[in-house]
Amino acid sequence: MGAGSVPHIFKYISLDEVISVISGIAMPLEVELVNPRNAVGRFLAEDIVSPQDLPERDISHVDGYAIAECDENVFKVTNKEPLSRCEAIYVRTGEFVAESAVAVVPVESVRFVGPDLIAVPRRYERFYEVVRKGSDLRRGEVLRRKGDVVTPPTARALIELGIDVVKVYRKPRVLIVPTGTEFVAGSRKESTSVLVKHMCEAVGAETYVAEPLEDSVDVVKDYIGNRTHPYDLVATIGGASLGDKDVVLRAIMELRNSRILFRGVAVQPGRVTTLAVVDGKPITLLPGLLQSTVVGTIFVLQPLLKAMQGSAPRAHSLLGYYRNLSQYEYLGRFTSFTRVRFVELVSEETLEVKIVEVPSSSQAALVRSFGFTILPPGVTSVPQGEYIRVYSAPGLSS
């Protein structure tokens, strides 16, 4: 594709349109078989269906005595099953309960009235302190759906169910490429890749960071064209706008088999985020200003990585509704864009936050961030006391 065949000018698309573009190009990677113990953080390539009831039989919820039917409050203690009428047998938490038992009496409620006789304080309802067979999971029940992430509790459940192998999608191999002659020369330290790398890994990616590239069309073109083959996705940082040192898009446009999918997103910060493909490989151009980098990662890079693992192309999630503690006003440009603003937690008890309005380069806003809010296009103020939605993104604060 020639350098002059695609204009550099921005043609902003909405966040909904971004999702549509991602859904159209991001295909799930190959399927791998892994042990559940090694599957945490991976995305399922199949529904997980319980092969058995869990628990397999009735089990005791407490240490105590499993008791049989009886019209009296005194039971003969035995160590044999099945229980006869008015007999009891000691059982520990999690152990199978005798099939003839009708309840389990906690050990602290039992009083010995003879060498092998116990008295219980009252009549107990049927299956008191008994966890019934299949009450946790029924055979044939869907535990998790294809595209869901394997959490530690999911992995434990798979082990409990006797599932030794689970199908997951391969981890995407991501290469982060910082750009900036100042980093190459050593006049500034490149640091943003640390944050982007962690946010990629938080959605299951296997992530690598390249040495910074100088602001040269030829250097960037050579690197992306010849040194990114082992990777499924490339994310550049910086050089994505229209300045004389913003060379990344020009370099990509000069590569054969390159295509610009969108040039700019109607979100602020992060509006210069761009998505291209080279030989079918997604190339995400992230802005260099810190908050813009993060927003581009949340709304483009992380959804791409999730889609490549068979999941829905959305990474952020709702934390809850919080009260805005102070009047918020925005007087800047791009008021027709969706606005992402980071928030500080003022009080966890009263669910109060403060919307932070600072330049996109601000680090403090992210360091102190509890999450972020998304203001619809045209909204430039939020009254004091109004409740707002607060969201989190994987890897942003943990």
C-alpha cells in the first residue's frame, strides 16, 4: 500500500463501532488441552458440563453425629452402617453420611448419657446439617460457558469433578513496541510499556516488550515488517498522531498488505488510537500520553485480546454506583466524544468518589485511581451528589 493512498486525517468512530470492527477481524486462536491446575486465567474453548453430581452423595456439613429415625432424643452410638432405628454414628465435616441417616447433630449439641448413648436437645428437621447429593452441581449441568475465563474457583471445581483436561484457547503472543528517539538516546526512560504489558497479561496474553524504536519511518517499517512474525498482535506506543515525529502510521502504510481499519476513536482521552492490519496481523497504535495509552488499551487492545481467545470483546466491568462528591465541569475540546475520567475513592463506607480532571499526561490520576467513569457524548458536567457508574479494567489497579 503506498504512502499516499490512505489519508492521515482522523476519521473518528464510536466505541460501539470499535467493537464491531474487532468482532469482524479477531478470530479465536488454536485450542490447547491443559490440566485444570494450569488453566487459571485461560479462556475456555468448550462448555464445561458436570460429569457427575457434586457432592456424589450426601455429606455432613459439620463434625457431629448422623442420626437415624427415632421418636426419642436418646441414640445408641455405633460404628456400623446402615443405621438402625435410634442409632447414631460419628461423622466428620465433608464425610459421606450414612444413607439411613436423617440428620446430623453438631458435636457441641450432643451430651453423653452412657458409655454408648447420646442425648440430643431437640428433634431436628429432616437433613439438618446435611449437604444433599447434587445440591452443588447436578450431572449434566453447565458449570461454565465457552469463552469464560477459568478462575481459581472454577479450576478447583474441575478438579473436584475429576476433569483432568480442559480445552482452552492458546494465549495470544503480543509484542509491545515503544517508540521515541528520546528513549533510544537515553534522555528519557521508557516506562509506559510496564503498564501496557501488565494490562495485556491480565486478559491472558503472553506479552513481550521490544527495545524502543527511534522516530524514523524506515526504522519502524523495517521492524514491523521483518521482526514481528512470531507474534499474533503488535501494539505500538507513541508516534500515532500528526506531528513530525509521529511516524508509525506512515511506516505501516508503506508496508505491503497493510490496511487501516480505523483512524481515531471518538473517546477522550485516547482519540488518536488507531487499528491496522499487516498481513492479517492486528497492529494497535496506542497514543503516547499516559491516560490516552491506558484508554486505548482498555477499549481497543484488551477487547482484541479477549476476542482472540473466544471471549466477548469487552474488558472493563462495572464496580458499582458511587456518589460524586464535588461538582465536575469540562471546558475543553471534543465535547461530542465519549469522555473517560478516572476517579479517586473518597469514602468506601459512603460510596463517594471524586472525578479527576487533569491533563492526559498526568500520572497521579492513575496512581490514585479507584476506577473510571464513562460520560456519554455531550455530557460536560456532573452535579455534586449525583450517582455515577464506576468501572474497573483488568490489570489497571492490581
